[in-house]
Amino acid sequence: MLLDTFVLLLPLFLLVAGGWLLGGRWKLSQETLLRVISDFFMPMLVFEALYRSDVSADMIVRLGLAVTFITLTLALAARGTASVTRSSWAALAMPVVFMNSGFLGIPLMDLWGGAPAMSLMIVYDQLSTVFLFTFGLFISTGGVNRRGFQAILSSPILWAVILGFGLRFAAVPVPEALLAAFEFGGAPAPPLAAFALGCSLSGSKLRIGREVVLGCVLRFGVGFAVGYVATLLFGITGLPRTIVIVAAALPAAVFAYVLPARYGATSAAPRDIVVVSTVLAIVTIPVSFTLAELL
């Protein structure tokens, strides 16, 4: 499992390394890159994936309750930790609350459990995406304020989530040619996000300070515990149970850095937590699977 995890993470490491090398050499504009990813490529990926999903309505509800519980509990844990340790709430919250359930979690579950596990992981990721581009935007813009509401209402990704879920459940037909175009256009979003993360590292040093250590502890340890409790609370058993527990303890999402950077955050801690937690995932992912099966 350690070797499989390393092989799975290798493309991510290569893309981050490419962004680091080329971002410094070519002086790429991070602001432009972030805007292109979050406002153009990602909405197409989200809409197409949501519309095509075939997971049952009952399981979607259970996963939705689990994702809600995990998101809010981790947000409270980050807030409490920041208050006690006098750390930055904004720096901790995004990488602690939002895990890499997309372009890491989805192929991971495909490797582990095949198509059934991957389908469930896609739904989990999409539900988490709803929070990422609503609640996450409030965090990224400094709280519940006018700017946060404006960012949410003007977010192409949020509208992609609403339309994807809405058209699917309303059984509104979407031309296959349009879905194929969205699938093709959305495919570059995760690789570009990893590349943007690498660009942010060019010209600066990775610092493993207190906030990074706290962020990784919360992301892995508390994330795993909260995922386990969520399966008990909402009666999630079998294959979905393992998926929820492991997903809650995945490394920080690349967009946990991309969104704060997109809206002007200056702290490097989210970026550093994403990088460090991704490297540690070579060990933490096999441990999460083992513990999930034992508990």
C-alpha cells in the first residue's frame, strides 16, 4: 500500500515540481493562473461530474449529512486551536476543513475499490465542493460580509454545482456533445491547480512552523476521528463507511491554498500545509485504511 500510494501521488509531485521550476523561470502570473483555474476550467469539471453521477438519493443524503458534520466540526476544531495557540484562524481553517477528496481521493478509491468506490468518492467530493465554494469563500474573504456574499454569487463554480445537481434531479436532458465538451474542458483543472501550487513555491521557502504542524495534526488526526464519528451518527456502513473515514483524513486540498490566494490572502501557511500534508500522505493514507478496517 505504501508503494501504491507513492505511485498515486507521483503525478501530483511532478506537477508541483514543474510549477516550482517554470514559475520562477518564466515569471508566471499567479493571479491570472488562479483566475483561469477557478473561474473557467473547474466549473466545467464540477458540472459534468455532478450531472453524470449515478449514486442513489438515499446515499447522497447520508453522505451529505456526513460531509456537513465533518466540515463544521473541523471548522470548530480549527477555530478552537487557533484561539488556544494564538495562531491564525484564516491560515488554519481552509487546509484543515477541506481535504483533497478530488484529484487524490477519486483515483485513490479507484485503485482501492474499483468503480463502486470511485463513484461514491466522486459524490463525496462534489458535496464537499459545495462547502468549499460557499463556506470556504467566506473564510477566504475574511468572514460573513458583503465581499463574501458577492464572491459566492459571482462564483462560476457555485453555479456549476447548483446547475449540475439541479438538472440531474430534475431529469432535464443535457446534450451529450455539451457534456463531452465540459468533460474535456474540465480535465485540466486538477493538474493546473497542482501546477499553481508549485508556482507559489518558486522564489519562497517552505517553512514548517507551528501553524503547519497544527494544521497537519488537525487534518489527519482530528479528520480521521471526525470521519469515524460521522459514520456512526448517520448509519453509514460497508464500503461507504471506509470511504468516509479515509476521505476525512486525506491531505489538504490544493484549492485550500488556491482560494485564499485568489482572494488576496498573504499567509503562506495554507500552501505549506498542503505541501507537507501531501508528502505525509504516503504514510497516512495506508494507516487510515488499516485503522478504518480495524475499528
